[in-house]
Amino acid sequence: MNARELNEQLEPTEVLRFIGYHKSSPTASGKEIRDYCPIHKGNKQKSLSISQENHLYICHSCNATGDLIDLYAKSSGLEFRDAVEQLASQFHPHHLSFTREPSSAPKLPHKTSSEHSKISVNDRWNKCSETGKHPYLSKKKISSPPGVRFGQDDHGNHSLVIPFYNAERRLQTLQFINEHGKFFLKDISYLSSFFLLGDIKEGEQLYIAEGVATAMTIWEALEKKIVVASVGSAGNIAVAVAAIRKNFPSLRIKLALDNSKAAMDALHKVEPPFTYSIPDFSSANIPEGIKVDDFNDLISVCGFSTEDVKYQLEKSLDWNEKIKKE
Ligand SMILES: [Zn+2]
């Protein structure tokens, strides 16, 4: 299956639901579906129009246009290729060999994605050990975060295993971290799920970070008194915030962003109100050839103290103020 075939098989309303824009309420009118645009976060009129015939969309307000994969990619801050993979794993988990070229791969009989995922996530999690060590923790200068386990990824590599839960606190997927990188279970979407340090309480503050090491650094710098979530990637920030707010509408959200373009792009997709902080490397000694961008790098690469990190975190910026100035 290639991207064009995937687009044909996707259901426009299912893709809108998967995007999870909180304003979304699709309505059919003739051969098109109208909705609030999840790309520019429209909330006044249903400017998004999706053709039920060819599964192409146009937004009459921001002028974005493309297929359903492009709609999902732009709404979630993802590369087209990653959007293909995530949509395929959500809706067609057994057709994962995607190319842009037509493929002649035979169709396999398939289980639904929820059947498949329920078995594998809990099985995989139960096979992991609650105690262990991993070089990633020492490299990042963090202690073992509570709630994580140790186990093997799909290729047998010893990994730190991070449980990602949905807003209803059910285990949704696992992230494996080892010397080859960070990987989620490949047949399940991690979008809208997160790993949590501490317990969310309505009305209190919640910090949101991308990576687990960053979340752990923030949690330690704030003396483990403030709840911190790791959402895994910039593309998941806005989606996860929306999912969390459905269950905890009065949480005070603070984004502890990476100093990166992807994070800045993601910032524009988060529904206000929120505040945010970005690590400041201007006074840091950065070893040559090393790339730094997150709050953990301040400690693990630049040798800053947890007090320095706390000071930087508390210099928050208010999104509404920034918007007024723009
Ligand atoms: Zn738009």
C-alpha cells in the first residue's frame, strides 16, 4: 500500500477524531464534510472542507490544502512520512510496509488495531522487570524515574521502558530507550498519551516536557512537588494537552519546551491559556560538536545545577502576552 492508497482507505471523520482538535464537530453537506480547521485552530466557522469522493481537503480560511495524511501531518506538527506511519499503524496495522511507489504486496487478514494492541502492550509491559539499571540514566545524570521498567525492545536490545498512559490512566503504549534511540511500539499510536511523574490534581500545575530525561530533570529540580508529563515528541504536545484537559479542565498547563523549531511550531497548536519556558544556553559551556536543546542538557551536558534549572523554569513566558505583542 502506498500513501495514495492509504488516503483512499482513510475515513475523513475518523482522521478528524484521531487528530483530536477539541472544537471538532464534523457535519456532512452533500459530498463534503465541513469542520473547524485543526491546522489554524479555527473556532468561528467551519472553514475546513473535505471531499468524501477524493479525500482531499481545503481550508477556506488558512488556504491549507492536501490529502487526509497531509491534514493529519499539518495538524500534529509531523513530517508527512511520520504521519503516514502513524495513520497506517492506527487504521491499517498490518500494512506497514509503506512506500510512495505502488506496491504489489498481498493483503493479509488482519485483527483490529485495538485487539492487537491490548494483547501486545500489556504482555510486553508484564515481561519487563521493575528493577534494573540502564546506561541512559547515568548518561542523562538522572535517577531511575518511578514507574519505569527494564526490558528488551523488538530487536532484543536492553532498554529503559517507559509506560505511556491515556488521560483515563489506561496503559496505551510503551517507549523503549536504548543506545539506538527511542522507539514506541510500532503498531500503536502514542499520540495523546503520556508518561507521568506525580499525580495530576485538578486545579494544580502540570509541566509538559517532550522527553523522559527532560521530564525527570524538571521533576527533580522542582523537588518532586510539581507533576511533570513526558509526551514523547513535539508533535504530541498539543494533542496530549487537549486529551488531558478533557479530564482535568482547570489544570494550569506549563510547557517546558526544547529549544527547537519543532517545539516552537508545536507551541502554536496548543490551545491557550498556558505558560511556557525554554532553556537558555547563552551562558553555557557547550562541548564542540554536541547539540543541546532541552532542560536535561543544561545538567547532563553543560554541568548546570538543579537550582539553575529551577531558576530557568520559573522564568515563565505567558502565551497570551506573546500573542498580543505579535
Ligand atoms: Zn485552516
